[in-house]
Amino acid sequence: MTAPAPTAVHLVATRYGLGRITGDDVELLDLPAPDVAALLRAGRGLAPAAEARIRRRLPLETLVGDLRPPLAGTRAVWGVGLNYHCKARTTGRALPTQPVLYLKSPSAGSGPGDTVPLPGSVSSQPDYEGEVALVVGTRMHHTPAGQVWAHLAAVTAANDLTARDVMAATGNPTLAKSFPGFGALGASVLGLGAVADRDAIGVRTTVNGELRQQASTADLIFPVPDLLAWITRYVVLEPGDVVLTGTPTGTGQDRGCFLSPGDQVEVTVAGVLPLRTRFRAESPDHPAPAAVDASTHSLRTESPMS
């Protein structure tokens, strides 16, 4: 399938359906797709959202409480371990020679403004990871690096939450990163046609208003074209799939301080609405699995994962 031209459209999912951000307003669209992932699976990229009839126009500020996960229907979220030079310098770790990949369970998804439980019965080191997330527009398999951008539809913000001690104890990034709510995406999705500089997409993370991370994809160890070309040597990426690009320095792991109930993390990717996630204590009605004792495992505590 020929990749459609990049579309300069800025989308949100609301309780009323998909909306197009124009200035300070949201234009609610006459589209059957419930979210951006479903829209992309229809095969025309984001073009239908640019062309759709406007059903209603509302101020964006009045819809903050009505925003929904814009990629709730995403079928696969791929993540990559250590992928920022600044992160490697901070941790003193050697640069990887090839990407270290993992899948994050779709059941871990959360959206803008959600409150996520911290799995206190199994982890004392829940950590934030602000990241630039790429949204696949057309099917990719054995895609050359020079053609990667033509197959991507959009960018969004991600908080690739990780239980660091679970990672160390099990050596399994999918387990450490797939607790309920640990896959925050949103709050909006920005078409590539509206991205000013694809090679230097900024990402910024604050915790309770304090700046913790600030970098751009210009610092990636494996730039976007190389990363996606490498992934598609092995797997098929379908429209609506998401690829996370790694996190820069400044995580709780780097600072020796982790998330607590009551904290709020905000991840901002250039041009995308801020992704805010609040945290609460784990509910006693839904306890996490029994804690894993890292001392009983011979795995390295320093994981290649970011």
C-alpha cells in the first residue's frame, strides 16, 4: 500500500468522539472511528480527520475532563531500552550495538488525566519515563530507513512507567512495564505534517511541577529511521501500532527517588497536549502479585532497559 502524504492535523479523543484541535477550539468530527488507532486501520491515514464534516465546535478548555485515550485501540506498543546518549552518560553504561526491544501489554494503557495505582505490594520503585511515541500509519515490514517517515502518521507523548525493582528481580521488561495504567499515551495526537523538525522532537517531563527530563530525539542512539528499519526486519508493524523511542536522563532511577501516591507527572512532546498522570495507592480490593525477592535471582540489577 502506498503511504499517504503526511497530514497536518491535531486530534483528540473525547466522550463525544474524535475532535480536531484548531487554535483554542476542538471541532468534533463526523467520523465513525472511536479513536486514532481505529481511524488509521481504515487505511487512509489521518486524511479522513482532515476532511471530515464538523458536527460541533467547543472550547478546548471545556473538554479537559472529557478527553479519552486517543490510542485506546492500539494493538501493539513497542518500546526500546537505552536509546539516549545523555542517559548512557548519566548511568555510565556502554552504548548498545543494536536496539533492545520489548512489548508493552495493551492492557496497561491509560490516557490523559488518568489516576494510576502504584503496585505497592510488589514494587517500591515505580518510575516515570517521558518519551516521544511514534504512531504507525501504514503497514511496515522490511522497511528501508529512507522510507520509514513515509509510513509513520503521527507523534504523541508517552509515559513508559516501569517498576525498576521488578525489572531487576525478573529481568522481564514486559512484566515491569505492564501494570494497570503503566502505558500512558496522549493527551493528543499530532500528524507528522504538523511536526516542525522530525529529527529533533522535544520531550519534557515534570514531577509535581519540577522539571526532571528535557531532551530531543536529536540525541537518540538509534535515530527514528534506523530504529524502525531494524524493528521491521523482524516484525510487521500495522496501522495504529505505537513505537516508543526511549527516555532521556532524569528518571527516578537516575535520581534515586521514585513515585509516591499523590504525585503528578506531566510529559510534553513538542506540539502535543501535555500528558498528565496522577498516582494513588494500590487498592486493597485488587492487590498486586506477591513481591519477587531480587536476592533470589542471579540476574544483573543494571538492565539494558532505560
